[in-house]
Amino acid sequence: MSYRVRLFVDFWNFQLQWNDHMTPDKQCDWPRLPAQFTAEAQRRISRAGLEGELKLEEARVYASFNPASEADVKLRGWLASFLDRQVGFRVFATERKDRPVKVYCRECGWSVAVCPECSRPLVRSREKGVDTAIVTDLLSLAWERAYDVGILVSSDADLVLCVERVQEKGFKIINASWPTRGHDLARACWASFNITDVASNLVR
């Protein structure tokens, strides 16, 4: 017996935590990530006493970028010209835009919309559509019976309800997250593992 696997990766959720946990000289070798995570998920399947081999169908990476940011424009190019061309990868990149904000003082009612130091407008950058895309694909691909096991790389508690609904239909979701983050999502999933257990195998 084999289990069809789809990997769902929240790019920024993973990458920012990688930056926090790893030294700057240790960059992630993204093409190796699906096989490493599938192998770790296989261990969870075996430990549960289930027979069968995990067969990776696809790695889906969900990212967002700010077109006003030079660094994000470069990232978008890397996602499109490199990562999306790797075997078994599909990349979904959504645009996010800075939203003007004001900071208010509750005591005196004073507000500020520009930085008092550099006079530039204060903005909040929104990650637009990533969580929604992951939820939609987890549900729609389950509806289509396109996978048996999903490996969800995220620590976002907003995904808990979706995971619970998918698992009610007999699908197994295995969570991959960093230590000290994402406990609610890890508990909701059928199984989980710490990315630190495999991080050394992903260094390029």
C-alpha cells in the first residue's frame, strides 16, 4: 500500500524561521526540502504502526511579494525562474501592497501617519492571499481525492479549522514547524515533527 503525498509550504512562515534558527552562512537548499520532509513524515507513519510508503506527488509553495520592494522583486524572479522549474514543485506567488496606517495614543488622542525621524509615511505590509490559498488547496485537493497525506509546513493557527475539517474525512495532515512555534496547529494535525530535526540536511 502507498500513500499519495502533497506538500504545502507557507514560504515566509518557513523562511523567516529558518533565518532565525540558522546562521547566515547556512542557506536552505530548497530542491532537497520535499524529499527530506517526506522521509520525516514516513517515520511518523511507521511509528504509528501503519504499513505503506509515502509517495510524493507535488510540493506546493505559497509566497507573497511586495512589488515596491527591490528584494521582493528579486525573490519573485527566483521563485519563477528557479524554484517553480524544479521537478515536482509548483509555486504560487501573490502580490501584497503596503497599506498606510496611523498610530494613535489612547491617552491624549494624538496620532501620527509619518515617521518623525525620516518623514516617510507609516505603512503596514499585508500578506495577501497566502493563508486563503493554502486552505483552498487543502480542501479542494482533498475533495478531489488528490492526496492521502498532506505535509503542512506552517505554524499558523489560522489553519487549524481547515486541518480539522480535512481530517474528519479521513485524510492525514502532518505538520512541520519550528520549535516554540505553532503548537495549536501541531496539536490539530494527525502528527507533527520539528524542522530542526532535518534542518542540517537542508543546508547548501
